[in-house]
Amino acid sequence: VIAPAGPAAARIATLWWILLVVGGLIWLGVVALLGVGLWRRRRAGEDAGAEDPPPPVLRSGDEHGGLPGRPLNWVVGGGVAMPVVVLIGVYALTLGTMRAIPNRGSDEVVIDVIGHQFWWEVRYPNQAIVTANEIHIPAGEPVTLRLTSADVIHSFWVPELHGKLDLNPGLTNHLMLQADQPGEYRGQCAEFCGVQHAGMALLVIADTRADFDAWVAQQQQPALPPTDEIAIQGQQVLLGSSCVYCHTVAGTNATGTLGPDLTHLASRRTLAAATVANTRGHLAGWIIDPQAIKPGNKMPPTNLSATELLALLAYLETLH
Ligand SMILES: [Cu+2]
């Protein structure tokens, strides 16, 4: 949060520093007053030679509510006035920050982000792209995110780029996302959405314009039919297993939508919402026993022979 990499996060970080300084000064003031109070009470006790001064007796009609000393009016008055002034100031600053951050970016790059337990569906309607868990954007350009949910409430949070915004079922929230420099920015679901809430991460990958255009062109392609024999067998394993009920591979009969689109799986850096790196070993482990890698996620284990698994892996690795 305090290492912002985009204009929205930069404004939020500025507000955060102001709040920290204001809050810190108030805290120091409170501790100082407390110290003075303790010190005076101790001196009063020593003067009287008593171990502890008796507690003040409250009686109705007492000029100062039963407590000794005039400065009390000042303390009570200040204790009401200070928070009113400080909180109104903080409120104004917060509203100013919110106003300064637009909630929509370009009309060209519009990205639908749909929360699922426990992964992110990502769609680019203008480019006809469907992917998952990794959002590519052109660096230096504001893009528009439309956030919604397929099940429970999730929250989109990429701390280096922006604040949190909820994904609510049946509602669409807009968010302007911009990264100043090309790079990889990790995000995280920030609303408890079930057992694998903490395992619901994502990557925002800011590319140069040229890299972004190349990525778009590649993602728009359907999956190329496999050419080598083992990959052809692997495709048959996939099309002949339960995978097709939950996953889509564009250009094949696999058209399920319960899980992430696998058409360009091999082009992604991570698996299972940034839980593990996208390597052959992790992919094999994931397919055989996804519950071991991410307990409680919605993909069941699949029973495959070693030959079937190796063929399936070879096929999945062709899905660039
Ligand atoms: Cu979530």
C-alpha cells in the first residue's frame, strides 16, 4: 500500500500518510496528558502523605461534577471539540481522495472480473478474450474493470495499484486500474468468501503496449489442434474425462464454465489463483489431487493412469 505503482494507489498512499501523522500526533498528545495526570496524582499523594488519595465523591449539585479543579471544563470541552474538528477534516480529505480517483478508464480495454469460490474469471468483451486469475493491462493506460460475482461476495485488491472494491452477486462495480510501469502486481481477495479465501489471489501483469497487443492477438486464437502423438492422446484423455463438464478449451468439445478457461493455460504464470507456479510438476499434482494443493477448492480429484496423466500433461502444455 505504501509502495504505490499507479495513480489511484498513489493518492490513497498520500491519504494514508496524512492519517498516520495525524493519528500519531493525537496518540502522542493523549499519552502526554496521561503522563501528566499520573505524575500530578502521584505528587498529590506524596504531599498528603497518604498511599492513595481517596476516590472523588460524586454528589449532585457539585459545581464541577464532584471532581476537583477548574481545568476539567477545558479538558472535557477539548475532548469533544478536538475529535469533531479532526474527524470532519479527515472526512473531507477522504472524500477529496475518492473524488480525485475516477472509477472508469478507457472504453477500449474493458475487463469483466467475475469472482468465483476461489478463483477469478477474466473476460475482455471488446477483444473476445476469456482467461482466469491473470489480468493483462497496457502500462500507463487507465483501463476499466467491471466487478461482479457468480456466488458470494469477494473483494478485488491489488494494493500497489488501488484500494479494495467488492464483487457482489447481481451488481456491477466499476474500477479504474492503471499501472505506471510494466511489471507484475499481486492481488488478493480481500473479503472472507469461504475456506480458500486466502488462496484466492491474482496477478495483474502490466505490459508495454506492443506486448499487450501481442498478448491479445495470441489469446484471441482458439487452441491449436495438437500435432505430436502423445499430445493427441492427451487431448482424448481430456475430452473423455469429467474435465469437459467444468472447463472450456476453445475449439474443442470442452465447454464447461464451472472452472477456469484452459484454452491458453500454458501462457499463464500460475495455477489455481496464484497458489502455485505453472510448472509440469504442479500441474500433475493439481490434476491428481487438487485438494492437497488447495484444500476445500471446488475441483474434485481425477483418477488417471500414469500414461493418461503424462499424455494429458503433454497436451495441456501445448495450450499457449
Ligand atoms: Cu474471494
